[in-house]
Amino acid sequence: MSPTDAADPAAVAATARECLDALARSTDLAAFEELVGLSAYVGEAVGRSARLQAEASSWTTVGNLVGTTKQAAWARWRT
């Protein structure tokens, strides 16, 4: 089990933001490259989470959370 499994989601998000901000403040091109890679990874993680939430609840719930319809949420994150 990962240390973040039982952690408060807001605390995990705050830590992630701190790490992302550190990369964004860097003038090192490698930091920029990592930030771009993380951007793609976050997009994939959002899709996985959306599918998991829809399975546990519904696409309506997912759509409501992000301010769209269940159809739009399904179309965006179904695969």
C-alpha cells in the first residue's frame, strides 16, 4: 500500500501542486520536459479516475462534478 492510499485527497493534491510549481519555476530544460510529460500523465489519470468514479457511481455524477452532461463525460473519458 502506498503512503498516499490513506491520505487526505486535498493533502495529496497540495503536495502535487508544490512539486509542479517547483518544476514550473525552474529554468532547467529537463524540468520543463518533466512538466510536459506530467501534463500528459495527469490527463491519463483523470480519464482512469473518471471511469472508476462512473463505475462506482454514474456518468451523471462524473458529468455533474466537472460541469457537463453525462453524455459529454462519457464521450470524453469512456476509453
